[in-house]
Amino acid sequence: MTTTQKTTRGKIRAFLDRFFQAEIKDDQDFFALGLVNSLFAMQLVLFVEKEFSIAVNDDDLDIDNFRTINAIARLIENKLGIQEPGL
């Protein structure tokens, strides 16, 4: 994992920590845990757009892109053209 990828996950985690009492692992589905309502889901999308200067399009609004820290980071990295090392 590159420094950029660690920073991306750190920013996502810091945002989530403001709302969740429990510590969330990178691969934990916080929707399945019942921690997310529709208002928070929209706040999460707006955070991603603003923090990473990307546009989340209608095609990106798939719940699978926002279930976990890893999924959100992948969406951001794909939008920014950041690739996993060795790929």
C-alpha cells in the first residue's frame, strides 16, 4: 500500500470516527452493521467529493462503493487514477 493510499484511508477513517462510536476496520461493512442512515450516506458522498476533489456520478452511487473504508478508497483511487503497486 502506498503512502497516498494510507492517507486516503486515514482521511476516510477520521471522517467516520466523527460519527461512529465503534472503531471500524478497513473491510467492515458499516451499512450491514446498521450504522448508516440515508442522511449520513449523503454526507459521506459529499465528504468524498469535497475532500478528494472528485465528482461522484450517478453510476458511482452503488452502495458497494460505500460499504467499507476499502471500497470508498478504491472508488477514490479509481477516480484519481491511483493504482495498486505491482499492477
